[in-house]
Amino acid sequence: MSTSEGTSHAPGSSSQQDASGSGGIVNNDTTNNHYDNSKGKTIDNSTHDTTYKDSNHIEYKTSIQNNIINTPPAPVDPSVIEILRNRVCAGAAFDSAERADPPRCHPDTRTAILQSGRSWIDALNVVFFFLWITGWAGMGKSAILQTLAEEYQRGMRLAASFFFFQASPDRNTTQGFVATIAYQLMESVPGAREIILQKISNNQTIFSDKSFDGLWRTLIVDTLCTAPPPTAPMLIVIDGVDEIASHDEQRALLHAILKSAEKLSSAHYKILIASRPEQPIEMEQN
């Protein structure tokens, strides 16, 4: 798909897959409830517990009562939360204080590309597993992603966001990327908190033991494919990949994300990326 702002790239075509990925719901009642993630509700008034397990056969439970998804925090050693919190890049989120007054699209501008983005995000069945907006500096890539992030946050459909920035020592590296996305998912995705903290509790040196690809797979992909799936697609925004100082880190991030994009799309999580068309990035695209 080409736009006036740049070009979006995506491999292959989608197919119907098990939205739970490597895990899934293993015990549910017979009322056939549907999760409405945008409202945090189900469509009936029953009370029941849903048990779901991840690929390591660890079970998690979510209680649903009077249409409200209640996932009581499981007892977790405070040190486990600190392991994650200490890795988080607080200034990378779309609404962080560090990004005060960020660029955004003015009313009635870039309407075509914004509408194309919304249509792709909202579609349950897509040809493209991710959307990649490319363009040179000053073409409005960050403004487009900021605007969409704000819109989907208002609709409770923003799963996570990370805005890289070359001048920031925390935001020009991928060192805190997975932890930051995971921390945001604990707030935005029902059931994600228990899954993520349990994984860290099981391996408290996970951030030093695993490669970037391993961290992304374990804490993000497996979590989103294990938690109860949203009924409406949720958005993950990643802006400024070219702002990462290390070309090796750029390639590692893109390789991990693009490899998992089909699986995440099947679980109703859409990844929106923006970057300049620089050589290492173009090579990973190809």
C-alpha cells in the first residue's frame, strides 16, 4: 500500500489461525462469552471463571462477574515487579512527560493516510500483518503515529507504544524496549499482568539471560497469545526505528517483530511501525 506520506510494507497474506497461538483457553463455561476489550466487558450477565494456560502449561484465571472482567492481582514478590520496572523507559510512551507537546496531525490534514491506518487496524481479517510507514524527516510520520495512538487510547484499544528518539540515551537503544512494552501491556490487556509477572518470577535473570528475540517472544508474543483475546483489534505503535543508534539493534528489533507479526495479527494485535528508509532498515524489510 502506497500513501502520500510514504510506503507501508507487509509480507504474505493472512490465514485463519488459532488466536491463542502456542497457548489458549483450556476451560470455559458454556455461555460462549465474548470479551469486549474496548469496554472491559462480556456480552452476558453470568458469573464464571476462565482458566487459560501458556505454552509452558502455567495456568491463569480470570473471573467474570456482572459483565466485568475481574483479574485480581496474583500475589507477587515486590522484587519481581521491580525487576521489570527498573528496565522500563518511562519517556517512550506516546503520552509521557518527556514527550510533552508531541507532533500530531492538525484537523483535516493527512486524512487519507489516517483513514487507511484506521481501516487496517480495525479489520479482523487482513492481507497485511503489519503496517510500515516510511518517509524522510519532516514528512509527518511521528505526527501520524501520535494521532492514531491518541485515538486508540481514547477507545481503550491502544495496547502499547514506544517512540524512539536519537538524542535520548534511554530512547536511542532497544535495551528497555521489551520491558516498556510489557509494562504497558500489564495495564491495557486483561490477564497480561499475571502472565508477565509469573514469567519474570520463574526466571528473575530473564533480561540478562535472553536475546532480544527471546525476550520479545517470551514476554510479548506468548503473553498476548495466551491472554483472553480482544474482540476488537488492539494497536501497538513503534515510531522512529531509524533513531536507534546501533544498526545491529535496529535489525534485531525488526527481525523479531516481523517474524511474529502474523501470529500477533491472528490474536488481534496490530503493529504499526514508522521509520526513515535507511539502508539497514530497508535490508531487514526485504
